[in-house]
Amino acid sequence: MATAADSVTAHVAAQQKKWEEYLSKHGVEKLYRDMTAEMIAEQPEIPVKFIFEYIKKHYAGDIGLGDETRAPLAPTKAEEKEADPEYEDEDEEDDEDDYADFVPLKEVDKNKKRGSVVAERVVVDESWTPPAYDKSSEKTQFLAEILPKLFFLAGLTRKEISVLVRAMKPIEFEAGTDIIKQGEEGDMFYIVENGICDIEVANVGKVMEIPCPSKEDPSVLRRYFGELALLYDAPRAATVKARDKVSTWGLDRKSFKSILQDTASKQRLLYGDFLKQVPLFQNIGSTDEEKQRFINTLCDSLRGVDFAEGDVVIQEGAPGNDFFIIESGQAECTQQVGDKAVQVCPVLTSGSFFGELALLKDEPRAATVKALTPLSVVKVDRATFKRMIGNLGEIKKDYKPAAA
């Protein structure tokens, strides 16, 4: 016989499921991950302003936000000083550890001021492509499992991670070699595959070693160092020495920033070649130049999104604000008939698109699309869709869209 405690437990579990379904349906967790990743990369002086601009840029169509809307901004330090002559900046005596990303084994000197500033945006030429180093499937998987766990990469899509993985090059160091030296400039980030590195700070000594148990999850080894060189224009905060022969994978700042920065060149780098192969766009433009111009403009408006197996991408009956193109993975499209979900078209694969009907007709979603495998898509918001491809007409030809 069920007790009152059982009823409470069941109610809590149901409520928890309801909350999780809500967050999943509206992509709230993904929104926060993406926004946090960009914020870490940009290090804005006024985070509230950054958040407002981020939402305005990526979700203006969803919330009807116009250019005339303005969020109240926190006063700058200069403004605070002008308003209050006795104002004192709490950060002027910067008491952060100069090597805060390392776990010290003994007390460290906190008196030295940090000399780092936020790294400038990397200007990437349109013709530039990131390096690509051949790797076995095992090495690729090794790196692909580590990178998304790093706090400053947690919001990247599978596509972005794959580009970074390809750009990492193998670098070996003999025992006793200084891989990086405290105080020197650096532009390389390292992941240790084999061997042990000692982290040393001047006038302090050894503060930790790599690999070591992660602070976030002790069951997982922290294998990386040098991330400050990617995030900041900062001298090396410590010396890293190879205790024995060490095998690493290195990533340079330009490749890293070209992917982390939210720029048009990044979008074209990630999705330009893919979009050229999408059947829907094969008949766009009468010349290669016109087709390339269309692809470039479309790339500038794309957002990559990942879904796990079983995730619902769009729900029948829900409002529709985005048009989707599958980059990799498989999905099914179903409609509810009575108490059954009936598949209404063949399994959707790379190059398939869906979600256009709700945008063309300004109606709720006509079907549900669910990921059958890990799924990566690119999506276009309503305004961009109507401006660029809303009149499918000739470009659609015999390519049959999904009923969504």
C-alpha cells in the first residue's frame, strides 16, 4: 500500500520530469552554455550588457525585440569615480593568484599584480582555413572526449569541436624540457596524452603536476595546461617541465579563437562547404559567384545546434520560429494520428531540411521531428528564412520537404 511519503516522492519525481522536459523543449540549457562560452571568450567589461546584446542578436525574432529597446547598463568604473571622488576600485590591488588555474601544493605569493588583459579578437582572413593534422580514430576520440569538458569549450557544437580536434598537432618533449616558461609570451594550449609534467612557480616551487585529478570531478584526470594563452594576452603564469618523455597535442591561439569567436568568417569556415552540397540549394544562382554570395550570406545567419539521440527537435502543435537543415545524424518525422505517432516521410539524413511549413504559413508545427541518433543541425531564424529562402519555388524543384 502506497504511503504518504511515496506519494510525495512520486509528485516530486513527476515535477522534476516536467521541469526537465520544459528546459529541453525550449533549449534553455543550450542557450546558457552557448552564452557562457561566448562570454568567457569575450570577457566583457559589462556582463549584463553582453547578455542583453547576445539575446537580442540570437533571439530577437522570438521575443519581438526591436533596435529601440535598451537595457539599463551598470555604471563603468570611470563613471563611478566621476560621481564619487572617494571611490576606490576594489580590484586595483588585484589579489587573485597569478596562476589561479593551478592547484598549489603550498602557499603562493599573492602580492604580485596580474598583468593579463583580455585577448584581442583574432582577425581571420576569409581565405584562411585552420590546419588539419591526420589522426587515428582512437586519437580523435581521445581529444573529442576531453575538449567539451573544458569550461571554456563547454558550449561548442560537435562541428566546432571537430575542427579544433583536427587542428591539434602532435608535439613531443624529452625529459627535463621546459614546455612553457613563466613570464614568456605564449600562444599554444596543450593536452598531455602520455608522460607527466611538473608545474613550477618562481619563488614557490612545484605547485602541481599534470595529469592530476580534476577539481570538478576527481574521477577524471586533468590533462591540459596553457589555456590562459588562448583566453588572454597574458604571460605564462608558471613553468611546465617534462618530468619524463611527454607526448602532447597542441592547439594554437588563431585556430582556437577563429572557432570560439562568433564571426561571419567562422560560420563560413564551418558550414560553407556543407551548404554547397545541400540539394535544396543546388539550383541557386545562375553563376558560381551568385551561388557563393548566397551561401556566404546564409552562413552569416546560421546557428549550429546539437541534439542527443531521442531529443525532440520540434514538437507538433508548438509555435515554429526556425528552419532546420541536418548536417549529420538521422531524425524521424511523425504526426499524431489518434493515439499513435505515424511516420510521415523517410528518415531524414544529412542535407534534409524541415520546419519550413510553419514559417511559410505562420502556423504551429505540423509534425514532430525527433533525433534517431546524435544529431547536428544548422538553423535559420524566421526573418532570415523569409528574406532569403522563404519563396522556395524553383530552388525546391523535386526535393520533397518534411511536413513540419
